[in-house]
Amino acid sequence: MTLDKNATPATGQSTDDPVTSAQPAASAEPGTAPEKPEKEVLGLGALLGRGFGGLPVLVLLVLGLSLATDTFLTGTNLDNLGRQVSIYAIIAIGQLLVILTAGIDLSVGSVVGLSGVIAAKAVFDTAGGGSVLLAVVLALLVGAAVGLLNGVLVAILKMPPFIVTLGTLGMARGLTLLYTDGRTIQPLPRSFTQIAGGEFLGVANLIWLTVLIALLVGFGLRRTIWGRYIYAVGSNPESARLTGVPVNAVLLSVYALSGMLAALGGILLASRLGNGVPTAGTGYELQAIAACVIGGASLFGARGSALGALVGALIVGLLNNGGTLLGIDPFWLQVAIGALILVAVGVDQLQGRRHVRRGA
């Protein structure tokens, strides 16, 4: 039994996914030394994946905004842009893991709000050096629990991901409002706000953390069996199961990680704002999906990369930032982002048809 036509039987990885593996040396002729396989270099592109589909759009946006306004390349604006994009990017990377398995997680925005108020409430009600660490760990566990619930319903009970996460979206938002009585939790101690507000070597902590997460997830997708299993499940779950891939375990892991990264985004957002807002994260699930799709991920699964999600988040952030600098009506920015999503999905459909024709 083999996997889908775009996947290799051993790994289940899509042929569009650019992970390269060491090829066996060609059989040498008698009397000649076998040719040594070329060593593989583990570079930044290999860690993050080749999410180059959105790079031309990103470059054009940067050039256009640089020429159109004098304030875009200022240190203050770039710092604000980096901090805003970082939270979107972290949530988008978690969303990417689910999308790679041909699923969707609509609950991430509500998890952002729930985890943010839990962390804010924990540091607001307690004192001492360990209160911040306790708040962070507690909020991450809550996010992972919501993600694990999604995973159980999808993997074990075989419920549709869209319906499952739509339900947990409403549950998490309702719990957030009940927990806070709809009130903002403030003020928060400086030790908590420094998580997102601090800097290291002149660069915001948020940016360093985003780069680290992108590298770790990129490494996991490109260089581990777990990453290969994710692509295999997204390509053809039944074929993956028949070849020994633990499909249920993979689905549980990606949904739990999506919830945990969304919770991290909620913690960072509460830290950046300096308060716990019960309505925080509203609409973030759409921003995360948009970032993944614009960055080259396929909603049909098995194609996408950490770099692509990062690039997509940058594009969405640049559109919002550039629109503010140029005084463009934010409603038109929503139209532009929606059009980009349609173009990205259309390109994905065309590529899929070309693969089908080549296979035929």
C-alpha cells in the first residue's frame, strides 16, 4: 500500500514539501570506489521550510511603503510592527500545524482571550517572584487543554474539525466572560508586562520569541519523524494509518500545540497591553488562517511551512500598518486581505490540478 500520489511511502511527505533526504549512492562499477553521498547542510531555509510563495508580495509591500511614506522605516514604527506581527505569527504557526493535517482550528482567537485573562488574574491576585511563572504555566495548560479537547473530538470521535472548533470557540469565549464578569483585569505588575515589553540586544522580546518558535517548529516539521507524520496524515490519513503512522496521536499533538501556542499569544498580548481584556483575540483565528494561506499553506493539507506562516503574518501586518500610515479606510484593508486569501487559494487549486494532470 502506498500513500497519496504526492507523498512518499516511507514518510508520507508531499512532493511539494522541500525536505531533502540523503540519496543512496549509485551502484559503482566493478573496481571503482563508491561515490560518497553529499552531506546535507542544515540551514535557515531547511529549518523554516521554503515558504517563498509570499516573499515577492512581502518585498513589494516593503518597497511600496518605503516609497509612499517617510515614517515606515523609522525605528519606532518597525518596533511596533514587529511586536504586533509577532503575536499573529505565533498563533499562525500553531494554526499551520492543524492545517497541515487538513484540519482547521477556529478556537484560537477565543483561547487567546481565555488564556490572557487567566494569566492576568493569576498575577493580579498573587504576589511574589513565582506568581508570573505560575500564571504563564497555568495559562499554557488551559490552552493545551482546549486544544486537546479539540483533538479528542476530531481524532477519536471523528467529528468535523470545523464544527468542533466552532463549538469550542463559543465555549472558550463564554468562559472568558463568565470568569471576568466582562470586566478588564488591571493593573498588572511590571514583572508581567516586561515579558512582552522588554528588549534584548535592542530587539523586542516578542520578536526573539517568535523567531525561536518558528525555528523550533520548522525543525520539528523538517527534521523529525513527527513532522513527516504530520505531512503524511494531511496527504492521506487512511494510507498513513495503513503504513504505520499513529494518526490519532499526531492529530492530538497538533491540536494541543495549536491551543498552547494560542495561549502563549494570549499571554503575550495581555503582557503587551498591561491588562487582561475579556474580548481580546476576537477575529484572530481569521488572521491566523489568512497568514497561513497567504504564506503558501494548503487548506487541503500536506503543504505549508513555518517560514510561510511567518511571511504570511508579516504580509497581513504590513497591510494593516501601511493602511494606518497612509490613512486608508480599514474596511478597504479587509477587502485587500480577503482578496489575497482568494488569490492564494486559487493558486493552490491550479497547482493541485497540474499535479493531477502530471500524475495522469
